[in-house]
Amino acid sequence: MTESIAEKRSIKDRLEQALIQHRAGQLRNAEALYQGILNEAPEYPDALHLLGLIRGEQGQEQIGIELIERALRKRPLAAAYHHNIAGLYRRVGDMALASARFQDAFTLKPDYGEAYQGYAEMVTFAPQDPFLNAVEQQLTNPKLNDQTRCYLHFAAGKYLDDTAEYDQAFKHYELANDLAARSFSTTKNRQFFQDIVYFQPDLQSIEAQAQPVGDEPMPIFVVGMPRSGTSLVEQILASHSRVFGAGELNDLATVSLQLIQTLKAQSAPAGMRRDESSHRVQVAVDRAQARYLRALRDRDYGQGIQWIVDKHPLNFRFLGLLRAMIPGAKVVHVRRHPLDTCLSCFFQNFTKGQDYSFNLSNLGQFYIDYQRLMNHWSAIPGLDIHTVTYESLLAAPQAVIESLLAFCELPFEPACLTFYDTVRPVSTASFNQVRQPIYQTSKARWRHYAQHLGPLARVLDLDAESPAMITESRL
């Protein structure tokens, strides 16, 4: 008995250590600790569950599902297990199971706000659905913390948007965003964008020396504002037999930020010869290229692949580095009506990286800075950028898709038109849209909320009450 208690204490201690590593993003360390626990206790439910989450984060969703299903056989009443496996089912496109597991989670734990939000994102509600009553009942609980209230308000907003109760929907979305709001400085963000542009000339002198990357698959960067249609464009490209869709990768941002810091530190100190400074920049660029391509190679993209889609919208910040760092890469810029784009961001509970999105004025300022930076990149000769307008894609999908494929030096394949049949994991907020034929309901959605968009429209210098289509050229 004494040995058994000691063993259990040892496993619990190691599980706590693994959780610390997991939360810090040290996935390999956490994985080793979880695996060590399972070597001793193969059906230990918490270790199975958490290792399953890591497998999902590593793009091994099916293995993650199998691990969490094993955990659920041991602890069928664990609401968190149901919630987290729902996220994996959603990512692989099993919407029925995902919806059922989200429901299981908030049935087992009626104040599980995140599960209500997850379920709301999965379904299209009809009037009289009892879901809203359940959410509003939870919101009367004075003991709820702000994060749970935030999830519940996002869920209520989604229900009311689906059922065309637009004024009530906006009230809930406002409350949700007030609760989710994080510190964001438009001044610091603008300065960051200016720093990126400032160091661009340092790279121009070495572009001619940029080393080709060989015969390996090359990246296509799909960029733009979040919620502008980047996931849809990636899904279309990933439906081609010669293209692998890698999703939202952080690797370009990581190596680009490191490169910018290097450029700042090595900006021709007093007494340094210009050729010596140029050499240092060249070395920094070569290292950045090697890091990025090594990260790209780690993806299991299969045989016969010519292009790998890196669809992180905010990579638009680093396009000026690409000619020097990854010559031959393609850039696809997706644009959408500014009010639709910003409204869709405001209605999305981003977990990280989009701190500007919880305030309409901040959203407008960020959009303007994004547009200015894209205008700057577009004016640089030799930077290969193809623009896809979301509204044009909805109106004439075949023509837009054919033009997109031609830009990527790919022959047309019918599968790109039936992209919704392509089976692949999707982890972005557009998981529903990419699994359905193109629909028109997301076009001009802002008009339902025009009377609430004054702060955003003023920043963008647009008339939110105007029925006319607002063009990007005004920005």
C-alpha cells in the first residue's frame, strides 16, 4: 500500500511538471514526461488526455483523438476531455461528433462557457432553439468569472446573428469584447510596421546574392487581414494535387523578428566598413532562410508536392524580407471589404495574436496600417504578389481560381472548384466555410450592423450607412 501511494504521488508530481512545460510551449519536454507516465501506467487518463492534446498541436489529430478516447473510457464524466476532443473532431471535419462532444461538455458542466462558444461556432441556429435560454440562464450566475462570461456572450451573439436579431447580437458581442479586451497600442504597432520598412533597404543590396533553395517544395504565402478569406484561398490551393496546405505557421514570423533584431543590432556601428556590415546582414539572412526551410521540411507533406501553403494572415508584415530570404516564393494577398473584415474580427474570440480585434477603433487603425504596408510592398519591383478579392471570388469563382492557379504556375484541376470535398485538417476559425460550397451570406454582412459601426467607420473614413460598395482605393 505504501509503495502504491508513493507511485501515485510520483506520477502526480511528474504530471504537474509536464503541465508546466506544456503551458510554456515546451511540447517536446511535456511529451517526454507524459510518455514516461504512460510507460508506467498505460491507461492513466490525464496523461492520455494531455498527450492527445500535444498530438493535435503537432498536426497528428487522429492519434490525438485515439488517445483522448482512451482517456474518456477511464473518465467518461470529464467535461474537459469532451471539450478538447470536440476541437480535434472539428479540425478533421467530423462536425457531427464535434457538436455532440461540445454538448456533452456543457451538459456535464453547465457553466462551461468555452464549450457553449465552441458549439455555437459549429451550428447554424434556428429561432426557438433552446440554446439561447441555456446561455442566458448561465449568465445570471453571479459567481461566473469574466472569461466564462466572455465565452457565453460570444455564444449568445452567434445565436442571435444566425436568427437575424442583429441589434441584440451586437450587444452581446460588445459585452464579450469588453471582457476579452487586452492591452494594445496603435502607436507601438505603427512604429513596428515603420521599423520593418526602415530596414528594407539593408536587404536590397544582398538580394542578388540570395541563394536558391533547390528542388524542394517552395512556399506560397497567403496573407491579408484575419477573416478576409485566407482560409478559403488556402483550401482551394490545397485541393490541387501538387499543393500541400500547412495552415497557419509561425515560422516566418519567428525568423523574421529575429532577423529584424539582428539588423537593428548590426546597423553599421561607427567605424564598421560598409562591406563588413553588408556581410553581416547576408549571414543573418542566410541563417533566417535556413531556419525557415528547416521548419518547412519538418512537415509531412508527401510525394509530388511542388508548393506548400503557409497561411498565416499576419505574414503580410514580413513580405519585404522574402526576396532576400526565400527567392522564388509566391505571395497571394486576399482582400475583403474593410467593414466586413473588421466586423468578422470583432465577432471572433481570438485566443492570441490579435489584441487589436476587441475594440472597433483599434481594429480600424490596424486595418489602415495593414493597408499602408501592403501598398508599400506592392510598389517594390520584383515582389511577386497576386491579389484575390474575396467578393470577386464569390461572384466568379472559376475565373478567380484559374487566375490564382496560373499565378502559382499550376495547371487547372477541377478539385479546386470542389474544394469543400478536400479532406484535410483545418484549425482556423473558418473551419465551416472551407467545408461548404461558396455561399453569399458573408458578403456585405456589415449592413446588418451599420448603425453600430460608427467608431470603426470614422477611423476608416467610410460611411457605414452608405449602400454603395466601399472600395479599398479610398484607404
